Amino acid sequence: MTRLSVEMLAADAVEPITSAGHAQLGIAVLAGIAVIVLLITKFKLHAFLALTIGSLALGAFAGAPLDKAIASFTTGLGSTVAGVGVLIALGAILGKLLADSGGADQIVDTILAKAGGRSMPWAMVLIASVIGLPLFFEVGVVLLIPVVLMVAKRGNFSLMRIGIPALAGLSVMHGLVPPHPGPLVAIDAVDADLGVTLALGVLVAIPTVVIAGPLFSRFAARWVDVPAPERMLSSTGGSPQTPAQRPSEELEKRPAFGATLVTILLPVVLMLAKALVDIVIDDPENTVQRVFDVVGSPLIALLAAVIVGIFTLGRPAGFSKERISQLVEKGLAPIAGILLIVGAGGGFKQTLIDSGVGQMVLDISKDWSIPALLLAWLIAVAIRLATGSATVATISAAGLVAPLAADMSTTHTALLVLAIGAGSLFFSHVNDAGFWLVKEYFGLSVGQTIKTWSVMETIISVVAGGVVLLLSLII
């Protein structure tokens, strides 16, 4: 966290919008979160509305004037959307371009063509991890599940032996690695360095995805030994592509594997290069560092990937200018709800800070022996279990623990983001849309889904959290 942001945080703590004491603020936090949980779980209200109402409830229970609570919420909403909204939009466009051009199919086909029987689970986790970098989790599931079903059917594999590695790769990328919405929001909330967080996120992701994917799939396949459901196989028409992607089959030529891979990894490489140059040179006035600070900024890195993707993915697929324009428009449409949820979460975070809750957590935690990273993980776990939303858990936990980052180094601030992300994935169950998505696609019962998907998510959360704590002792 920069010195300027620390001073701003301190200024917020000096003049909160309420004079409530720690006890009242604690009750206000619990009440605000309870309102959000109740509205989402009991009344099935959209997360955007639940977060908005919960923020106002928090302010009311904390004794803040309504106009100031509203001002805090709208300020947080605006700054969050300004900080991460464009990045989410660019990521959605890149993902749509990758899917519709056939680039994702090219990566899947190329890797599967080189994989043998025993290496198939490892091939699936590699495919999911690469595809999962630019794609939202739900999009990745829709893209890969038909492939998983066909591989399991043709290779006579247990569905879980192939499916769990694919789900693990997608889930780990979604929870830990920018530019996914959760990590981006947490980075913005605690003012972490995106490049450093990305590098450490990949480092944490590797052992996590190995343990939760190919290794755990051995046990999952024994616990739930089911074949690929015939009803889902028939719905794909015998093709490893979803109905939404059928137009890509009509294309004259798919993008090359190398060009597709370069396009996907371009923003990652640019952001990592910026982080490396900042560490090696460490001179803000240096021309080389200033250049990398620009090209490695998230906005420029993702924008560059989208522009490059138009030529490396769209043109080889035969897309006209009009088709590319329509693709961009279609790519942006589904993320409206995500942007609203992320923005409302930012408003909730700002209401927490302006009410003095952040400073309260900072004051109380000084007397605790629990490490800040573990505290962040536990808070995210609690909210995840209650709401079923990894994004809501990430946003809320980041707002609560943001003050703890004030005295942290750059690497430990990045690890704080990853601890929150790890906690937000803990034990997906019946209040999570992802739970039902996996259940229906794989044709499982509720109990079977818990034994496989829910346990896998818990392993991801615990392993990633453990690796984060281990790294905090080393670096």
C-alpha cells in the first residue's frame, strides 16, 4: 500500500461518518452481513440489490446519517467500477473472441491430441488453467464440460477422473489470478500491486491445482463412479462443442495454436514484466521502468490483448469488421450483472471503512495473536459459506481487512489478496449457483455433488490458504 493511500485511510479513520463505539460497530457489521445473507438466501434477491440494502442497513445500525451512508455507498460504487469495470469488460471481450473464433477449441484439440490415457487428467487441468486465464468461471464451464463428457465417454474414463481436474483449473484461476473480478476487486480494495499479485497467484495456483485436480480426482472417481450422462452427450450432438459455439464449426479456418496461446498469455506476460522491472530497476524516473509501467498496466495489457486478438483470432476465423463489432457487443452484454454486483460490493466496502469498521478491525486485531492473513481467510470463508458467492465474500472480506495492509510490504499485501481469494472458494454448497451448474451438467445427485465438487472447492481453499501462509514466512 502506498504512503498516500495509508494517509488517506488514516484520514478516513479520524473522521468517520458515525461516532459509534466498537460494540455498536460490531453489531452493525453483523447486522449488515446478516441482511445481505438473508436477502440472497431466503428471499432470492439479486446480489446487487442485497448489497445495496445491506450497506444502508450497516450505516443505519452504526448510527450514521442516511445521507452520509448513501454518499459513502455511491462513492465506493463509483471508484470500484472505475478501477475494475473496464478490466472486467476487456476480459469479457477477450473471452468472447477466444470462444467464438474457435481459438479455445484449438487449444483443447491440440493438447488432447498429445495426451495419452494416464496423462489425460493432467491434460484436462492444463487446458482448464490456460483457458481459465481470460474466461469467467461460468463461461469456462460451458466451454469445457462438453469436452470433458466426450473424453470420458470415448476414453472409457470415470467422469470424475476427467471432470474434477477441469473444474479445479477453472476454479483456481477464477479465485486467485487476475484479471478475474474477485482478485481485481481485492487488489483495488487493499491497494496491492497487480503484477506481484499475479506472479504470486500463479505460484500459489500450481500446487493447489495439482492437489485439488489430478490427485484428488483419483479419490473422487472412487467415491462417485459415474459415466458421462447420455442426455448431455446427446445434447451436444456428438460434438465436443456447445450449441452456443456451433457457428465456429462453420468457419473456414480456426486460429493457430501458437497465435491463440500468445494472445491469451500476452496480458499476463506484460503485467509480470512490469512487476519484474519495478523490482530490478526500482527507479520511477527511469525511462525503461516508465515504459513498462505503461505497457504493463492492467488496462493497457488487456487492451493490447484484445486488439492483438482481433488479428490473431478474429481474422484467421474469417470474421468481418461487422462480425467483430457484434462480437464485442455480445461479449459485453452478459457482464452487466457482474459489474453491478462488483460496484455494489465496492459501495459496501466503502461504507464499512467510512463507518470506522476498518479501523475497529485494525484496533482489535492488534491484541489478537491470529495472523492477518489467516484472519482474512477466515472472514472470507464465513461470508462464502453464508452467501454462496465467492465475489461477495471477496468484496466484503477485502473491505473488512483493508486497514491491515497499511503496514505490510508489497509481497505481503499481495498475499493478503490471495488469502481472501482462497477463503472465498471454501465449500461450495446449495446456496452457490456453481454447485447447481456442476450438478446438472454432470448429472449428479446433491450428495454426489457435495462429495466431489464441494470437497474439491474446500481442498482448493485450504491448500491455497496454506501455501499463502507458508510463503508469508519465506518472503
